[in-house]
Amino acid sequence: MPLLGLRRLVFFILSLLTSLQGAYMMFDILRANGLTVLELSILVLFVCMFAWIAVSFWTGIAGFLVVFSKRDPLTLKRAAPLDEALDPERRIALLMPVYNEDTERVIAGLEATCLSLADTGKSAAFDVFLLSDTTDAEVAEAERHAAAALRRRLPAGLTLYYRRRKRNIGRKVGNLADFCSRWGQHYESMLILDADSVMGGRTLVRMAATMQANPRLGLLQTVPLPVRSNTLFGRFLQFAATLYSPMLAAGQSVWQGDTANYWGHNAIIRIEAFVKHCGLPSLPGKAPMGGEILSHDFVEAALLRRAGWEVRLHAGLEDSYEELPGNMVDYAKRDRRWCQGNMQHLRLLFAKRLHPISRLHFLLGALAYVASLLWLIMLSLSTVDAVFNALAKVRFFNSGYQLFPEWPESRVAMIASLLAITVIMLLLPKLLGIVVGLQQRRRDFGGALRLTVSALMEIVFSVLIAPLMMAFHAWFVISVLSGRTVSWSSQVRGGRLIPWSVAWRRTGAMTLVGIIWGAVSYYYAPLFFWWLSPVLLGMVLSAPLLRYTSSIRGGERLRRCGLMCIPAEVDTPEVLKRLAALEQQDLAHAAVGDTPVEALLPAGECHQEMPIQSLRAPWGLGGAPYPGKQDV
């Protein structure tokens, strides 16, 4: 990977210079009439937020440059077709860990993926595992019958195994560790799917071939694109992800290089590296900041890189899909768990021998949630400062011997410039994503006009819901810091209309705060009120937004109009067509007799230990092993 160090240097210098410019402009605005302690606090918060925006901005610029010029973000050379040469003797395990999931959806998704893999003619190199941590006896029974039926339906040469643990110690981490300990030695690599993942066969083969071709590659992550959403919220989300995520992921690859991140699924991992270097400790202390590491994927990527293995993000692989919650309530519930996991990473920032980019992943992951609290505090302090300035009497003579008056200064031009720069930095990556879409993929989104209208609608939508998500995330951070933990439950997928009672219960306090906040700022500082109005509007409309964006009927109307359409709808891939067809069948209850669990387990169990890794930091914030031994 030539000149990666120089690439990183240029990227971070640009981010730093941009951050310093924004910090100076805010400092110049605040110091005009003397810098108070309150204004100094605002400055510190602004600098933190502006630096985060700067990194995101230059990531978007880098992604645009490589995608627009059709270059490989890792090598910066012209993008070449991926290798599909696969050695069938170097075995690959296709793993799907599940926990109390909808069995019919799990089996349909897994079967669609397996049939697509069989179509490539290279499925003989793969074995498929359904790894259950299900605690519900009825769901587990349905899983067993469905797995046995699927095993009989799969084409020759592709075998499905089903294993259910009696105790789900370590959650998903323990589930994968159990597989690696018992059968990992039979395989070179493992492809990790989530319960809602669907992947095309050629993509699976290309990932495995890439792993085989590079003996130093420890992990290859794809960009899972959300599909099959039918609510307004879900359709906006999947449109934005499909249009912008590949470009932003390419930008990340430009500066991350061989130190990319891991998102827990739709990725391939070298088993030898995983077993030797990814045994996770538990953090000292009680949850939420202690105990089992929830966001294990970030940490596993950091440990692989610490051991010298390459961790790469490939933004160009297609047919990698997932499903998202269909409304903001279910989406926020998932974010609450991620927030706790990412906050735990702050304890690992100074763990020994981690790569600096891995530490940055930890910091940015936590900042994705902490930023909302910081924005809220900064806006609140700015309101207090604006009201105080409005109420304070202007003193022209501060000294008894002063000959000339001191006129109050107003940096109107500087304020307007900083506001314009901030808005440009937030919106320009999206506008560049639209440019790429119009240049390279407009037909995939239903044409240039529909793509443009949909993108503009998405920008308005993202502005409206930003205050609501900011409030949710700020509350999540406060909950974690106050010691409130989160339970581990299966993810809610699909669409459902949020009742008004739930909408008002979730957002009533936010609406009231927005009304009072707006009234006070408008009365005392009208100019500041208009600057704050986008935030206040989202807060006041939070209940209707929560309710109406969960509408399935609204989502269907948009689709009929050709708006918010994604390539997977305009020209549906074969793997998604199969999934839709299989969901119409009763796969989970197919009659196959009473197949015992033992008959679905692979033979040749060969135990190997996963050593627990040290994440010790100078102040003793690292981890200790999980207590007890796994019971399978």
C-alpha cells in the first residue's frame, strides 16, 4: 500500500487546519467584548464539534475523488475486477449467529444466500453454520426443525450445520468463540452474517478469494446496504445509506488503509488470527462502563491490527445487504445498545500497543453519541449567553479616567461566515454524493430527476429529525454515565405504525422544552432565535415526526411515485428476489421428522483455546477474562 503514511499525513493536516480555522473564527466572535467563562466553555465545545465535522468533511471529499475518478481507494490505482480464483481445499465457514430471532426470516435469508452461492459453482469450498444462542424453547424448536429441513433442501456439495448453546455466555462474542474453539481448525476463514443479512454468492466468493490471495489479510469488511424498508423512516434511511455510504466508505479506506474497522457482520475473518488475538476480556467494574464488551467488533479489529494483521474495508463489493428498524423508536433502541458499547471504548483509548488509527476508531465511535450531548450543552450555553448579553446594560465607560467610550462590537460578518462554512461542511459531502449518483448510477435510482428530488427530500428530512436523534443520543449518554445498563434482546426489524400515545410519551418533554426554549430566546434574543430555529422546529414537531415517519402507507406512496427508490428496487438482485419468494413459503415448519440436534452437528470436533488478550492501560482500565467456562 504505497504512500499510505503520506496520505494519512495530508488528510490529518487538512482536518487540523480546518479545525484551527473554525476555532479561530469562533474565538474572534466570542472575544469581541471580552471572553467570559461561559463563552470559553462554548469555545471548547465548539472546537471539539468542529474537529469532528472536519474529519467527516475531508473523508467525504476523499471518497468523492476516488469514486468519481473510479480508482481503488486502497491503492489509488484504476479499479480492477476482483479475483474469483478460489482454492476449494482452503475451507471457508459461512456463519450466522442468531438469538431469539424470527425463524422464518432467518431461514429464508440464509437459504437465499446459500442458493446464490451454489449458483457460482464454487460452493464446495464452504460449509454453512447456524449458531444459535436462542433462549426461548419454542423458537429453538422451530430453529431445529427449520435447519433440518434446509439441510435437506440445499444443493449437493453445500452442507448446513446447526448448533445451539445451552448457555449463551459472552453473547455473540462467546457464540463465535465457541465455534472457533470446537471446529475452527477445519477452516481458514469465516464469513460472518447477521440474522438479517443477505449476501450474493459472487460477493462471498470474491471475499474468500481476496482473503486467500493475501496471507497478511486478517479481516475484510464490506459495506452492508439496507434494503426492504417499507416505512417513510426506513425508506429515507436506506436511500441515504445506498447513495452516500459507498462514497464515504471509500473515503475512509483512503486514510484508514490497512487499519480499517469491523462492524460485526457481512465480513470475512481469518480464523487463525481471530483465535490467537481476539479473545476478549471483560472490563473491570459493573455495567454499563464495565463488564462484557458490547461493541466487540471495534475491539476485535484493533486487536487484529495490533498483532500485525491487515484489516481492510472494501467499499466496492456489491450484493451485501442488511435490514434496519422501520421507525425511530426501534432504531433508537438499537442505538442505545451501541451507545453503551461505544462508550466502553473510551476506557480502551490508552490500551497498550494499539495502532493510533484503532484508537481513533474508538474515539470517533464514542463521539458519534457524545457529540449529541455536547451539541445540546453548547446550544444551551449559547442561549444563556445570548440572553445575558440582551439583558446586560451596555457600559460605555469602564474606567473613571476614560476619555473615549468603548463601543460594543458585533462580528456579524464573521458569524455569518462561520455559519456558512459549517453548513457547507455538513452538506457538501451529500451534494458530492448526488453528483456521483447522477454521473454513475442515475438509472439505478430511477433517473436523474427522481434521484435529485429524492436527495433533496432526504436532506430536508435529515435536518428535521436531527434534533430528535440528538435528544435521544444525549439521553443515552447521560443514562450510561449515570449507571443505567441495557438489556440484550433481539433486534426489531420491519415496519409498524407508532401509536400517538407512544409518540407523545417518548417526545412530550422534548416538545415542551422546545416551546419554552423558543419562547425565551425569541423574547430576549430574536436574532439568536432564528439561528436556533431549525433545532427548535425539529423539537416541537418531534411527536408528529415520530408518528408519521413510521407510516407504511406513506412509504408505499413514495415508492409508487418512484421516489426514495434504491438500485435494489429498480433492478432487484437475484438473491433478494429469492428471499422474497422464500418468505412466501412456510420454511420454518417444514415436516422433516424429529431430527435430533446431535445429527445436525459437524463431526471431527477439535478443541483449541482462545487466549484472553490484555487491554491494560496505564491507569488499569483494561480487562480481565470472562468469569467461568463456556457451557455449550
